[in-house]
Amino acid sequence: MRVVAFITQPSTVRAILAHLGEPIRPPTIAPARGPPLWDRPDARPRDDP
């Protein structure tokens, strides 16, 4: 595949995406996750046999 054109005009990009039935707005970003539980200062080793 090769690049034939590079579109930089936002109005043109919106028109093309709308014509193709694609979403115009970017997806929402999920909130960041907390640190893993083993990184907590009060974490204890597991007692698995």
C-alpha cells in the first residue's frame, strides 16, 4: 500500500469520514488504572502451598 494523498483540512477529513459512515469524534480515553496490588506498601506474600 502506498500513500496517495495526505489530507490536512479538518473539514475535508470530517466530510470523508461522514461519507464512509465512520465516527467523526475520536474515542474517549479510558481512565488510568491504579498500580498493581503487589506494589502497595502493605502487600504481603501469598501463603499458597
